[in-house]
Amino acid sequence: MLTISLFASIILLVSPLGDKPVPPPGYEALLYEKAVALAHKSIIVDGHVDVPYRLEEKLEDISQATAKGDFDHPRAKQGGLDAPFMSIYIPAKLQETAGASKKCAEKLIAKMDSIIAENPHKFAKASNPADVKTNFEMGLISLPYGMENGSGIEDDLKNVTYFYEKGIRYVTLTHSKMNLLCDSSYDENKGWNGLSPFGEKVVAEMNTLGIMVDISHVSDSTFYQVLRLSKTPVICSHSSVRHFTPGFERNVDDKMLQALAKNRGVIQINFGSSFLSAEANSYATKYWSHIDEFIQQAGITNNHDPRIDAEKARYKKESPFPYARIEDVIDHIDHAVKVAGIDHVGLGSDFDGVGDSLPAELKSVADYPNIAYHLLKRGYADEDVIKILGGNAMRVWQEVTKYAAQKK
């Protein structure tokens, strides 16, 4: 879990007169005030927040301020966050057991349903962009759901409808391993050479129902095949730009950005340092390789064995993690805008999903005004900042919803 940053705690503190937000150190006051105003008057959509699995590992009341994690209601209101897609994350290891992936998704959805039901004055469901707008006007934070790993669909096309009815509005086709739908960017085994025949049927069914197709995590071949097949715009819910991390297939290269723009889709930039800089990416590869080797050599079979945490701490103390900066996030946005266009870039933080690797000024959902500030500082017009904060994601969701309505 991540330590809450100083910026998260001061981001919306007011002056003694109570009239203006106090900017973080080094920020120009008037421009920061404008950034805060933009963040709160526009609808901010975050394509990927890993709250559900975080709460599965350690339950906290996210309707109140929490001691750990990146998301809770007070900080979300501070940051102006309106529609964070809750990641219904299914670990790839569950694919090995029949029925386990679906049960995991059901459990996490039920957990989030309960949180919304218990806090109707703070959170609300959102089945479509119109719901998000209505909730925004009521001061409620929408919690739409995205399934991270299509393994929850298993081998039954009827499960696409089943999960749509449970509130799933995008499906990340795979995660860290090849599954029944397609190949993964993280898996050397490219057994399908892209989409499987069943995966093609799933994509078509998602189009028909109004579920966004998420091509974060997929292999390059899968990426292009989905773009050729999908009748609606697609999303990369939490990916960054490969230009800054050469060889990292999990990110998106320039030709892929151009193809995504032709599809009218959107890339939502990930805030994790290993997605942002080559140095952090290289460190992460070496770090996890070392931890895996340590676990094997020690004969550890329990992921919660305290020796693992001790070894992680020792490694990081001897070799400190090279954190990216918030400026790196803006660099990725800049590059994606230049290659794909202003209408095809958004935010997909991966809060609660990238451990302690977040840049100093993006430690929690309180920090979205910092993004707005740096975009304004680089000369982005107000209307373009609003597009990046959420307008582009809302446009894609609306197009997907409209297509499905026409098919019914």
C-alpha cells in the first residue's frame, strides 16, 4: 500500500480567509487556483482504479478517510474525481481452476454493490454517461465497473450478458497470461497469435451490448485485431506510451496510437513510474525477477510470508526506486496528443494497483488538480484540459452506448 503524500493532504487546504486553495510548493498560485477550478467544474473520469481488490486484501471504509491506499471519498472529492472505473481484477492464476475467475468477479462486484448501497449520499452506480452526468449534478461519485481480465467470461458467451447486467461496462480482454480470449503483452506464449476465435465472438458481443473493449494488457497482434474487428471505439484503460519505455509491450507505440485514433478510441495514461520512465521500468524488471528468485530459493509457498516483505524492504533500501515525476506523466500525455490527437487521450491512473511507484505529486485521487495545473502550464487550453480529464473517455463511452442502443 502507498503512503499518502503531503500533496494529498494539502491539495485543497484553504487560506485563513477560506477563499483560495493553497498550491503545493513550487506551484504558481493563480494558475493552480484555475487548475483546481477546472478539476471541479468538469467531469473527471479515471479509467482504472484498483479499489475492489485492495479491499479484498485489507478491508477499509472508503466512505471515510483511510490510513492507507490511494482512494477514499474525502480525497476523491478533494481531487474532483467523478467517475473512477472500479477494476474488477481477476488474477491470471485463477484461470487454472474452472469457475474461479467468474466467482472472483462476482465477489468483487458484490462488495462494491454493498459499498454503494451503504453510502447512497456519497457513491452511485453508473450504467452509462447520462448516469455519470446526473450523479455529478447531485454531488455523487459514480462507481462504474470494468472487468480486468476477460477470464471471468470463461468459455460461455452468455457470461458477457451476465456481467453486463451486473454493471460491467468495459472488459480488459486479458491480464498477465494468455487466456481463452487472446494473448497477453506480459506472456511470452502467444498461442493465439492475437485473438482466439472465441475472443472474436466476445468482442462482437461486447459491441452489441454496449461494453467497451479494453486493450490494455493485450499483445500487439491482439491490439490490431481488435481494432479491425470492433464496430465501436475501444479504450486502453491504463496504458502509457512506449516511446519513453522502448521494448515494453505493455505500453502503446506510435503506430498503435495512430490506429487507436483512427478507431476514435482513447488511451488513458497510467501513473505508475515503471510505465513512465525507462529507468523505473528497468528497475521494476530487475526487482521482480529478484523477488521471484528469492521466493523460489527460500521455498516460500505463502504470498503473505513475512520474509517476502523483509526482502523487498532490504532490496529497496540498498537500491532505491527511481521514481518518475509528474512531468513524466505530462510528457506521455503530450506525446499521445501529438501522435493521436487531443480527442484520444485521457487518464487511467492505476491507483491502488501500482504499489508505491507513483510520482511524488500523484500519490492519491486528491491530486488530479496537479495534472490540470501542469497541462495549463504547458499551454493547454481549458477545453483541451477538460477533454483529457474526462471528456474524451465520456465521448467514447457514449459512442459505445449509442451503437448498442441502435442494435436493439
